[in-house]
Amino acid sequence: MERAWIAGEPVALDAAVAEAAKLVAASNQPLITGLGTDIAGARAAISLAQRIGAVIDHMHAESLLGDLDIARSSGLMLTTPAEADAHADTLLLAGPLSQSGPFQQLVSGSARMARRIFWLCPENDGATAAAGRHSVRLVGRESRDLPVLLAALRARIAGRSIGKTAIAARTLEQVSRDLKASRFGVAIWSVAHVEALTIEMLCGLVDDLNATTRFSTLPLFPADNALGALQVCGWMTGLPMRTGFGRGYPHHDPWLFDSRRLIGCGETDCVIWISAYRAEAPPWREAAPTIALTAAEAGFQVPPRVHIAVGTPAVDHGAVHYAPSTGTLVAVAASQPSELISVADAISRIASVLPYDGARRC
Amino acid sequence: MLTRLAGGRVIDPANGRDDVGDVWMRDGRIIDTPSEARPDATYDTTGKIVMAGAIDIHSHIAGWNVNTARLLLPEYHRAAMPRPAATPLSYAGWSTFETGCCYAAMGFTTVVEPAVSPHYALHAHLELADTPIIDKATLAVLGNDDYLLSLLHANESESAIEDYVAWILEMSRSIGIKVVNAGGAAAFKENVRAFSLDDVVPHYGVSSRQIVKALQRAVNTLGVPHPLHVHCNNLGLAGNVETALDTIAAAEGLPLHLAHLQFYGYGSEGERGFSSAAARLAEAVNAAAEVTIDVGQVMFGPTVTISADVLRQFNARHRARPKKWLILDGDANGAGIVPYDYRRSDFYNAVQWAVGLELFLLIDKPERVFFTTDHPNGAPFTSYPEIFALLMSRDLRARWIADLPNAAMAMTTLPSITREYTLTEIAAMTRAAPARLFGLTDRGHLGAGAVADVAVYADGADRAKMFRSAALVFKGGELVVRDGEITHRTWGRALTVALRRDRAIDRRMKEYYEERYGVPEELFKVPAHALGRPEPFEFVPCRT
């Protein structure tokens, strides 16, 4: 089975590793992105970034940082899947939601209790809303109406008057009254589908509800261990992803270190693309010389300069990663152990043949 | 490898030693002066102070709560943007790597992370595995968890509670148990907004006192060396000294440790209804031999409060400085992250500063009052050197007091206190006593057989300077710091208690986790192989 390629041609793993090291060594501004990997892979990637002065980014950084911005600029109530299931008599769903993971459990027939569900602007997803023992009320439809709807609800909950909106005043009145009457409510949204300012309005609404009752939130995050990678960035650098090491210390700038911008402006001359959970190729066509660490079958628009096939965490090898079902980092054994190397192994092999070991100087 | 530290003033209160002489180390351990003395390396410590490595018993350095605070506050990180010197918390050691290095530079070699929710234990241990040089340990937080509250509700036997506590200690790889506002977080989920020692958790029908007593008893019966570590109810509120006094009285002869007591040293006297009650509190501690405390000293400057006391943090969220916060209704305790800025000009903050120092100075025995700032809640741990200096000099305190609001100082006894800590008392408080409090018989002293964790300081009148950067630090016999700079980076271990426990509970826990969480309980465990370091744990025996 082929496991390494240079410019699309199968090679021995050592040759691919040597070529990757050569590209990294020759680079003035390397970029490590994708970062769809387990905790060990993220640790290795950040260590390498520190050593070579690279930028570290993640394929889901946009939505992660959008959500994080709420906490970084105002306030946020959070809860866990288990607590939501144990306590929530009310769910406030905002925008389209993929019905997976903890959300599905909360609205399923096997949920711990019957809940009152309000779904604001579900787009087409509302049609599939779970019902059964839960009561579901759809309010509004299109995503673009969500900010105004939330603002109007927030105003009514705070007892302020509002002007005319697309939603009937009587409906707003009823929903705000019902939300205030909940015992423990949980607001849920998909961070990939709701804009930061809208999330901020929703979080403000939740905070206001806590003046008299209990309300919290359970944002749904993208896959690819995005939250796990965020945590590792946090403890290793003190900062989230979109952090560069070129200055010799970690420097966080969500605009400057956005992969797409770096690629688009030609500011990077070597990309390490990591996607171990899915055979995902980079979303851009033209790019700097690329070292891809992904599952073997990734369909690249342009063959990467170096491609090393890596195993899927928790399938081919044991892994630690974020589990949406628990909301924590968990250690999982390999379900189908194989010979495929892990991202951490691949990076440590590349790092071990780099011709220098100090931080790069500009 | 035989190493000799030659001619320093050796201060080792655990062994009654304060003299000028040598310390010898071989293969990571302290040894008696060998008869045939041909060292492989000799370090001249003439004119220097030689102590065991310091031990911090309560410092929030790792885990989901701490990491969330990092992500919440990019502006507190030195690297967030180029800034003039003295950026808030830039000196705090904000990544795990800086944390280990900053501690080592001050001569600290063991640090306890005191608030790990068992379900976040793996996360905390991953961070600790990335914290260099120092050894570390964690306390597992219980007391708002459904399983324990249900046991108490059902009037289950003491042994059922012991089995559960032992199971938690093992699954989370902790060294002891902490309880944080017992029952308060569970009550908050039922919309309760204030919770005291004799208040009852709705639904479960158990009081905070019952929870504390049950855990205290279980920890003691299991022989866990560290007594139950208690974060009392009503943290930070005027008049809360009564809660602390009630909790001290509730010790009832069994060991009990009260954390960051400064935050409970408040009376409600004066025009603003906020005063120091430290003198009353110190008197009660002096009279209760079974009680130990740590201080949680406040120092002025921007910081962030990180606490599993979700109720307290929720109530404080709108007083955040800067205005942002995060409150987690967690599987058990949850957490609250609320940035705060302690200001010299603020009456309340000045009283808090004084209360901490009063406790240090009015509690008679340095081995019963432990040195903490509740990092980063009262102040970042990097402010320790300034606090040592304040404890050792009444003149320095007088200069600080002169700069603080008179109205605040009038509400405390601090200006009248003349006591000055000696170096021996500092060593007892930060070395000998913490080792004893955690059952670490081979730490905190320089007798033969001890782990060769040694801190050497250049003796000088400027105590802050002296303690800020150690002249030499040895970790397990290896030189890791010279003149405050890291010379060699090692990876310490996590100290965890070794229990012989009854396996009969395992099946019950498996069923409980399937029912309550819908996942195998295995998911929450901390396997050594997941931490990415060889032999990440060191086991500490229980009392027999």
C-alpha cells in the first residue's frame, strides 16, 4: 500500500520526510494549517511551528474565533451536554443546526425529560425538528431574520418596547414570557452558522434571563478536533490559533495569520496541511509548496509537493481528542489498529531531519 | 554523580538545621557527608542561603478553567501585541511552559493545582505534562456532584462514600480532595443565589455542612495524607468571617484545610460595612490545632479570578474588570472566569490586602499558615517575592500602608503589627510544612534520603530580589537554574496518591456513567500513556 508521494509519485516514507524537511528548511514563512489532528498531533505541530517560526492556524478557525470573540469581549454562560440533559426544561435553538451529537440526544425521545423547544430561524432544518414528547415551536424562518428576532426578544424580556418586526408582536410576547417562565433553559446554536454579533445578542439575552431564572448555552462546534486544537494552542502559547512565531515569541492576530489571506497574498512559501480525521484537501487551488499530512485518498486540486498518508486518530492509533458527547478531552483506544503513522510521528520525523534546531531568525 | 554545595547557610527547619556548611547530593537524592569526599561537581555557596525547593500548595496553573482564562484574555499575554513593559500579567507565566520556568526561577520545585473537576482530569494532566521542571499534583473537586449528593440523600453508608472518593482519586490521578462551596453549585442550578453552611441543596435535601463532614471523614478514613481542602461558602462577602468561623468549628477534631482564608476575613463594620476580621479569624485558627489554612494574599494589579465556585463567580460577573466573563454550569461544580483589577486606591481592595498580611502575621505557627495568593485569584504567583519581603520587614509594610487609603487601614490591625518573619519561618512555611501537609516525606527538607530539590539564594537586604531569582536551583539533583535563568529543562511528574481500594464499586460506577452520561466511565480516566511523557506519575503512599 502506498503511503508517501512526492509530486503525486509514490516514494518511500523516508524520501518524503527528507523532501518535507528540505521544503521547511528553505522556507522564509512556513504555515501550518488544517490542523485536523489529535492532541499529540497538535502538540507536535505547535512545537514545530515554534521551532521554525511558522504560523499556526486551523481549518475551522473562522467559526471558532467568532465564538471565542463573545467571551473575549463580553460575557458567556456555558453548560455541558450532560447538565443540559439533566436540567433543561426549555431549549432555545438559534439558526440552522445539524442534528448530531449532544443536540440530537437533547431532542430525542430518550431525552431525560420532555422539553419545550423554541427554534428561531431554522431555515429548512425546522421541518425535521424532533417532536414526540417535546413541544416544538418554530419562530421565523430565514437566517437573515435571526439578529432582529433576537434583539426584539431581548428587548421584550427586559421589558422594553419594540418597533414592528417580521414576527407578530403577539408571538414575541408569548415566547419571551415562556422563556422567562422556564426553570433551566439552554440556548443552542452552531458556531459555523451564526455570526459573531448575533451570538453576542443571544448571549446577552441569556444573561438577562438569568436575572430571574436559570439559562445557559451549549454552542455546537465543528469537528476535526477543532476545540481540542484550540485548547492545546491555549496552554502551549497562551493564545488561540492564528498565532505566528516569526518574531521569536507567539503573536496572535486573527487577520494577519488567516491561512487564506497568507495564501492569497503569497505571504507564505511553504504550507503544512494537516487533516487526519477526513481525507480533506486544502480549500485553495494555487498555493505555495505544500506538505500534506492527510488520509491517503484526499482529492487534491493540485498534487501537493509532498503527501504523507497518516492514520485516523482513534481508528488507526489511540488518541486523545475532544469528545462532543462529554464536552471534554478524552483518551480513546484504536478501533482498528494499523501501521499508518500518526500526525505526531510524521511531524517528529520531519523535525528530526531538519538541518537546524533553533528558532529561525528573520 | 556526586555533588557538593559548599559553605552556604543551610536553613532546614524540618531537621532543625540552621548553620553554615555543606549539602551533598548523589543520584538525585540528598546524602549525608560522604566519608570519602571527592565530588564530581562542587558549587561554592559561600554567603548564600541554601533551602529545600519550595512547595506551593494552592495555585491554579492548569486545566480547563485556567486555559479558558488564557483564551479569554489575549491582552494579558505578553505576546498578544508589542507593548511597553509592565503589561498586565505579562509577568505571570501564562503558558504551561512559562509557568514551570517562572516557578523554578524562584526556587519552587513542587506545585499543587487545587481545583480539577474529575471530568477534566485528563485535560489538566495534559497541561501539567507540558509544564516543565516542577513536580505537580492535583486536587479533585467533589461536593456538587450528583453521585455524592445522591449517596447522602439516600443515607448511604460511610464506606460507600469512601469507595466513591477512592474511585475518584484514582480515576483523576489526584493527591487529595477539595470541596468548593459544598452544594452551592448544585443549588445554583435550581436558581438559588446565596448558600451558607447550613443551607440545604434543593432536590437532594442535604446541607453544605453534611457534604463537608462526609468528605472530611472519608478522606481521613482512607488515610489520604492531605486533609479535606475546603473552599468555604460565601467567598468575598462582607461579614463572611462568621462562615469561616463556623467551618473551623465544624472541623471537630479531624484535620481540615481551609483554602485562601483571606477571602473569608471580612467583617461588616464601618461606614462601608466592610472591615477586617482577620484578628478574630487568626485567634480561631490558633485555637484549633486540627485546622491548617492558606492565605490567598491579594496584591495590587490586574489579574483574573478563576474559580470552581460558580455561584460566587456568577454573582461577581458584572463587576469584572475588564468587562467580560465566562460562567460554566458544569457536570458538577462548573467554573467561573472573571477578570479583576485590584487597585491601591480602592477601599475594599486595600482592606483585602491587609487582611491577608494580618493572617500571615497573627497566626502563631508558620507551619499552619501556608503561603499562597490563590494564583491568580489574589495575585499572580510571580508576586511571591514581594510578599516575602513584606512579611520580613515591618518598615516595608509601613511604607506600603502610607500609600494606601487611611480609611481602609483604619479598618484593620495591620499598622500595629510588628512581627517580622525570619528566614527559618519562611522555610518552614514554604518547605517543611507543605511537604508534611501532603505526606511527601522526601520533600521539603535537606536530610539524607530527600529528593535533591534545592534552592540557593544570594543573601541580601532586598528580600524580593533575593527570592525573585534563585542563584542556583537543583531539581532531582540536576542543575536547572543559575542566577534566575533556566539552564536546563526537565519534565517533572504528577504526584498522585496510591490507594488500596475496594474494586466492588467499579461495576456500580460503570452503570451510573452509562445511565447519567450515556458514555463509558473509562472515557474520563487518565491513562499514563495518553500524557506523552515517560512515567508521568509518582505515587504517594497513604497513612496506614
